[in-house]
Amino acid sequence: MGKCGKVNMDDLFDKCYKFTKVEEIKELGVYPYFHALESRQDVEVIMEGKRRIMLGSNNYLGLTTNPEVVEAGIKAFEKYGSGCSGSRFLNGTLELHLELENELAKFLRKESVVTFSTGFQSNLGIISALVGRHDYVICDRENHASIYDGCKLSYGTMLRYYHSDMEDLEKQLQKVPESAGCLIVTDGVFSMGGDIAKLPEIVALAKKYGARVMVDDAHGLGVIGEGGRGTASYFGLENEVDIYMGTFSKSLASLGGYMAASERVANFVRHNSRPFIFSASITPASCATALTALRILERDPSLPLKLQAISARARKGLLDRGIRIRMSDTPIIPIYTYDTETTLIRAKQLYEAGVYVNPVLPPATAPTECLLRTSYMASHTEALVDEAVEIIADVLSKPATV
């Protein structure tokens, strides 16, 4: 009993004290996170004092080091200062924000664009604003975590369907009452597996049942579709997808996110999305660099083609050496490692050999389907990709021991 006869409650921090997994993995010498970069985010980096070939970045078009992009950020910093000190809703709207939104809307062939401070916030802000108390939102089970958190923040009911299983999607659609609104949300390019959503089938089912469709194109913009316009463009469904969501932190080499939709839908989100209204706006430098990267992509539509070619070379090189990969037509090429321990050991071995990759572990994957996620950039040279593939093949030919 505590003071005044009250029973002492549990210590909120008990879960923290019992969380020892990090210490255990560090003790084994295979902790894979928070390696510090000492150079720019590029195809080769200096990480913890050593050269590593970067196969773990989402810098798909290689624009983070582009001189034009860097210069745009410097000029915006000098003109507008370091930040906006408020939300877009109030004092935080710059002419740069409006310019970026207008040009991106034209590029994506949508009426309007709303920008958010991050890609994660974009999904939080879009879904929570649109899916109301009596509405339903239906998600692919392998959707990004931000989509799930957007669903949690909404007042609607969330249903899930097995990954890219259209029969199961239809079963979920049949559970939605006729009186309810429904939004189907899918990644365009799935971030871990690199596979592309079955968008034609999703759109057909949405039409059949009267649902709306939203595509998270964080890994699709600049990667697939006409001139890098993303998944809907890839399938010729630009007029059939209601909402595109995306991020500036990948192909557009900056920070921030966006929603592209009709003017009426965009205007509703601007005035009802809590993550939009109550978050400080994208910094001037981030806005300017994203806008410059977009303009580079617009004037050089060969960049996504270069990305596809270098990814195909890597894919062929890995297959030729007998390495089991998860097949895709994107720059995300996962290598099967199956269990957690093997994955952590292989990631460390590759890191020490000079190749940086991302280990994919539960809950991001099933316990027996762990992966090493490799990803490629349009700026990777053939020689660099060949070197990385040789290192991967050499490491995987040896025992998985620390």
C-alpha cells in the first residue's frame, strides 16, 4: 500500500529495464544499426573510418550529391534562413512550398499536391483525415508501418488482406457495409521485397465495390513509370488512382512528403489533417533541394532507365553466382538469409568486407524469411556493382560465423 491507502501502480519503465535484446546482440558482436557516416550519402561512403560500397540507401537517382541540388539548398538557406518556425496552416508557408506543390502536381498529372514535413507524416495525415468514424480502410499486410499508424490515428475500421492476394482483398471488401466509405491503401513498390503492387486488379475491385484507392509511392517515384512518375503511370492507371502519397527523402534527395489528389480532396486534407496543421513546415533548404531534384528528373527522364539498367546488372550478377534473391523489377533486390542469427552475421561479414546492406528482421518479415535488402542507384557504375556482387558472393560462400 502507498500513501493515503492507494495501491502502488506498476513502474512504467519496467518494460525498459527488461529490454535486453540490444545488449545481447552487441555482446555477440553483430549489432547492425546506427553505423555512423563520415561522408556524403553516395555510392561509396566512409563509414566508421572505412570505405564501404553503399547498397543500403534509398537515394535511387543518386541526387544527394548532385552539385545543382546542393547549391539550391545553400541558396535557400541563405535567402530564407534555417527554418519556418511554424506550420503551413499559419506562418510557415513559403513561396517555395507553393512552387514545389504546383510543379509536382503537374509532373504527377494531378490537380493538387499537399506537402508534409516527412513521408511518415504524409501517411498519418492523409489517412487520419479521410477515414472517419464509420469508414473502412483496407491494407496490404506488407504495407509500410506509417500506413498502419495512419489507420490507428483514424477513427475508422482497418481490415487487412494477405500480401498481393486479390481474392483475400475481395473478401475484405465484402465485409464493408454499403453505408460506409472505404479506402484501399497499398504500397506501389513494396519497400522490403521490391515487388510491385497488383494495381490493375486493385483498381478493378475498387470500382466493383465503390472504394477509393491510395498508392504509397515512396519507392515508386523516380523508379518506375513514364519518366519516373510511379506505379500508376507504370500500369497506365493515372486517372484511376485517387491518391498518390510519396516522399522527398528517396529519389528527390531531400526530406518531406506529399499527397497528390483532386483539388477538393487536397483542400479537405489541408483543413482537417492534424499532422499537417500542427507540424512545422518543410525547411527552406529541404524544399529547394526537392524542387531542384524534381526539375532534374523532369529534364532527364533517362535517369530511371539508368537505374533499371544498373539494377538488372546487379540482379543478373547475383543470380549467375547462385545467390537466391527475391525477384523484382525494381532497384530493391533482397537476398534470402532466412533466420535472424544468420542475417545478422552475414550483414556484419559484408560490412567488414566493404559492402553496406540492410538486414531485414521480424517484425518486418516472417521469422523464417529474413533478408539482406540491397538497393541500387542510377549513379552506381557497372564496375562498382560488379565489385559489390563479387564481395557478396565471396562472403556468402563462407560459413556464417562471427
